[in-house]
Amino acid sequence: MALKLTRFDAADFLETDEDINYYLRAIAEDNDPVLMASALGDVARARGMSQLARETGISRMGLTKALSAEGNPSFATITKVLDALGYRIDIVPKTQQRAAE
């Protein structure tokens, strides 16, 4: 019997706002802009890319490309997407972050 594999997509597991919140917070800890853009793409697919495109004023195709692992979104795109998803960027000193953990 052959082993059947399916492609993993994090968007399939982001079912609630709580799931999305934990996911984005965990990704943000890595401080990796490529990983963050890709994670925002996961969240956008989970929430609905077309709806997010309407809310940000960015085409669906543009969002899909920018928020892929190969994309290179501008800071403006990232902030528009975060705002449409109900998030904002919060800057905290690394020392404060460690103390909170």
C-alpha cells in the first residue's frame, strides 16, 4: 500500500481568532521578515484573501504574491494587512520582552 502525502498548509489550522493570535505572536518572536510575510499569507488565506484584498485596496493577486514565501512586501503592505486583520505593530525593547517571559 502506497503512502499518500498531502501538502501542509497552516491556513487549514487557523480556525479561530485565538488560533491566529497565537500563530502571529509565535512567528513574531523569530523576528524574521520573510517568515512573518508568509505567516500573514497563511492568515489571509484562512480569513479569505478576496475579502482582505477589498479591505486593504490591494489586488488579490498582489497580496498572494507579496505574502508568499518568495514575496517581498513593502512595509506599507504589511501594515495595511495587519490593520485589516485587526492587528498593529508594537515595538518593545528586547530586554522587556525577556522579562515578560
